[in-house]
Amino acid sequence: MDMLVYFLILGCGLLLGLVMHPLLRLIDLAAVNSFLDELGRLVCLPFRRLVQYMHRKEEISKAELNETEAIIKNTDPREQQINDSAQAIRSILLTLATAIQKTEKAANDSSQTLSDVKNAIDRMQLPPDLKEAHAILMQEIDRVVSSNSHLKTELASSQDVLADQRKQIENLQTAVRIDSLTQLANRSYFDEKLSEMIKVTQRYNEPFSLMMIDVDNFKTINDTYGHVAGDRILKGVSYKIKESLRSSDFLARYGGDEFALILIKTSSKPAVDVAWKLCMSVRESRFVLDGTPLNVTLSIGVAEAHADDTEESLLKRADKALYRVKEVGRNSVMFEEGD
């Protein structure tokens, strides 16, 4: 009889140990704390990446810095500032997107695991003295699952805010490239586009042509009718030119009454044909200032880009053709093949 009691007590102790061991491991919040630490690390990851990005910029060699400064010197300071801001925002967005994906996966996995644990404990027949510990554990599991859901919502909201800021910066970047009067590309944007086209021609040997377009006798128009009237003429001329072009062509206000036009994938003969078409379109248009009809004509110099051209050499040839037009009486087109 004594032996039977001994075995019963031993069996009860073993059973209690089997129940208490997993329960005590669950009550130990070390795993939960470790998970929360991992979430904190993921949230801080975008900012760490941003710091690393800034450090890498500081480690640029002196030669690269000199090259960057030379580029910046020829760039609108407002545009450079916007470009820098846009690059920083893009870097943060990419890092944050990666962090969100990892955090969401970790949060989903942990929520599922905790839910499974909660269901398993609910099915267990726990002794009355463990009811309080059971309630605390259930409350802690619910808190962690709720925190996971809240964290995912906050991260998604942050991503939306940064995306909106990036869009605003891109809009500003476009705004500083546009001429406010004619709504064409401005000189800074033209210089950037011409440099890009020169590089394309040098690498792929694709033709393109450049036109320098001048409104004839524009100073006389300003002196006679005033600058407001002159602005109206420039708007009208820019509209007439643009409506005759392809969507791929690049028209810019070069300065004052002068326009620059890049005809992509266009050799000299088609470019000259387009130039004559523009001359005719403007010459036949009806411009009226204060009830007075006004004839407006264009002088156009054309040059086709060569593989050995630089921005300066191509502009020089197009300008030379334009000056030849003015020398022979304006309202015409000249093509400059080379020096």
C-alpha cells in the first residue's frame, strides 16, 4: 500500500512537471522581448542606411569631388538642391520598403505563432492556481499581436507620406526646368538635353540635328508695341513652332527671342525640310497687336551632330548658319555642314 502511494505521488509530480515546463517557458517573456527588439531594429534600419549613405558621400575621392563640383557649377542651384533631395528620398523609400516587407513577414509569422500558442493553452485543463498566470499570458499575447498590426499600419502610412514628398520634389524639379513665359524647356534644361544627345551620338552613332531659331526684328516689335506685346508674340511663335513638331522633338527657349530645337534621329536633309516648314508656318500665321496685323518671320540655322562633336562645336556650327541667314536678309534657312 505504501508503495502504491509512493508511485501515485511520483506520477503526479511527473505530470505536473510536464505541464509546468512548457507553461513556464511561455510565461518567460525573453522570446517576446527578443521579437520586439528585432522589430525595433527593422524600424531603425532606414535611418541607419541613410547615415551610411551620407558617410559614403564623405568618402568620395578628391578627383570625383572635383568632377562633381564642375558639374554643379553649370547647373541651376535650385535644380541641384532638388536633385539631392530627390536622391535622398528615393534612398529612404527603397530602404523603408525593404524594412516594411521584412517587418510584415516577421509580424505575421509571430502573430500566427502566438495565436497557435494561445489556442493550445486555451485547450489545456490548467489547475486553478495557474488561472491567473494563464490570464496574464493571454493578455500579453494579445498585446503583442495588436502591436504588430499597429506597427504595420504606421509603416505603411510613413511610406505613403514619403511617396507624396517624392512626387512633390519631382514636380519642383520639373518646374525649375520650364520657361515661365512660353512654358517651353529653359536654357538649363536645354543644356542638359544637348549633353545627353551628344553622348548618345558618340556611343550609338545615332543622328540628330540642332536648330537655332531667331524671331526676326524682334527688337523693333518691342520698341514699337512694348514688351508686353513682345511677350505675346513670343508665346504665339512658340505655340506655332511646337504644334508643327513631333512629340519626341525637344524645343527650348534659348534666351530672349531665340529658340533651340533638337530633332531626335533626324539627319540634315529632313531637318532642313522641317526648318522650312516652321518658317512657312510662322510667316503665314496671323498676329495682331492692338488691332494691327503684324507679319512675323524666322531665321533658322541648322547643323547635324557628328560623332566627334561637343556641345560647343555643334552650337557654334548652328549659330554660324543662323548668322549667315541674317546676313542674306533673314526669313530663311541655312545649313552648316562643318568648319
